[in-house]
Amino acid sequence: MTAEEADGALAALLDRLRALGYSFVPPTPETHRRVVARRALAADLRDIFGWSRAFRPEALPPDLLDLLRRADALETDGALCRSRVRVASIGDRLFLHSAYPTDGRDSVFLGPDSYRFVDFVRRELAAGPPVRRLVDVGAGAGVGAIMAAAHVPDARLTLTDINPLALRFARINARHAGLEVETLSCSGLGQVLGAFDLVIANPPFIVDGAGRFYRDGGGMRGAQLSLYWALAAARRIAPGGRILLYTGSAIVDGEDRLRSALQAGLATLGCALRYDELDPDIFGEQLDQPGYEEVERIAAVGAVIARAV
């Protein structure tokens, strides 16, 4: 089977699950670990495609089993099977992402931050000016651009990511949503040509020793990539354009150092900043990990950066 045929099988899987009324909201990895420890075998579609539980072949409708086989997304271990992909629901859309546990460097994760990101972008777009071109930087499974599309119906959609698997899933998710998107394999805006008037981004913001694409935000206790992407976009955004940045920031001694760094960097670029805490305390379990010895909490933040006309 060709790569195109495999992608078609995964798109058909999403279509079929939607027709069956499938719905699943993926939690944090720590919550996921606790839930799956309660029971080993899958009993329904949510167990198979949401919780990534092992299942007997007869537990899955034959057409869905065939689609997984055709997509090379089915693992077998003796009499048991497991899906290599998960499916999450956001509104009336379904999204492919990687099966639990997301330990691989190229794993594509969709979880609570994805929902906060979507809510943040929707709120900001509701009152914004028309958009000609939207660039979703570090798009992952494509959640941001796909869910924003209804609010910017005339915009060209460009999605970037350094992870080829993320771009593959984003293309399939966009196909399921009936959208045409451009995907570019690059870090940040490295391969984006031409003008754009809206950038959205949900960068990784965790200190991750394994260097996983979806988690590792680099220095500044995970905030370095967020700062780099925001300033790079501020240098290139069209006059009157905006950058919508959703990320996390480690708070040390009551100070949000990402906020301070953004204020200092944007002051020289002719851009205004509006910066809000959206949730004061997320991923508390991370504080037990190396690199967080002085961190008192991790806040979810939303930054709106506007370039003067």
C-alpha cells in the first residue's frame, strides 16, 4: 500500500468514527496512566481509539479493523491488538494523534492544552479583522488552524512543524474537516514565504530530557521556543497583523520571566503586547522533575501581539 492509500484509510477511519457518533476528550498523560491502570482490555470504541487499550479483534467492527490494517496502524501481540493512533474530538471535529504512551521523540500529542489553545484563538478571532493568510507555527495535529478556519473563511492556511508525523496527521485531519492546507516541514517560520497577517502558535513549553518534539521547549525552563517563535513572527508579520500565542510559563519567585522577555523584545519591534494568565496552575506533577527545583507553578498564558499599521 502506498503512503497516499494509507493516509486515505486513516481519513476514512475518521469519517466512519464520526458517523458512529464517536467522542473522546484526551486527558493529561498522568491522568491517562491512572485510568488505564484500572482495566487492561478494551470494551468499546473509546477504549480502543481514546484510551489506547488492547483489544480482541472481534471487539472492533470489521470495516474499522480493515482500515487500521490498510493504514499499517494496527499492532498485534498474540491474540490481542492495539491501535497505533488515537482519535480525539473537539467540537464536531475528530483529530488523529499518537497512541498512548507518547514516549517516542516524534509522538504527536493532543490533550488539555489543545482545548485551551482552541478556546483562546476562537475568542480572539471573534472580534478581529479579516484574515488573508493564517500561519499555524508548530502545528502538531493541526488543531489550531483547523478549528480557526470557520472564523477566517477566506484565509489561506499554512501549517509548519519540524515533525513529519505531525504534518502527516495534520493533513489527514484537514482532509477529514474538508479543508485545504499547505504544510511546511521546518522549525518556526523557516520555510514560510510571502506575507501573512495572522500567526497562531501553541509551542512546547516543558523541560524534557527526552527531547520530544511536542514537549521540549528548550531553555528558560521550557519558554525559550515560545519566545523565539513570537519574536521571529513579530519581525515578519504584516502591518496590522496579529500573533496569538498560547503557551506555558514557569513562575519563579512570583515572576513570569517569559512575559518580561516578551515585553523587552517586542518594545524594539513596533508591536504591542497583551498578556494574560489563562490558568494559574497546570501540570503540577512536572515540578518534581529536574529543571524545576525553583519553580513554584506553571501557568497557562495567552499573548496577543499586534503590529502597528
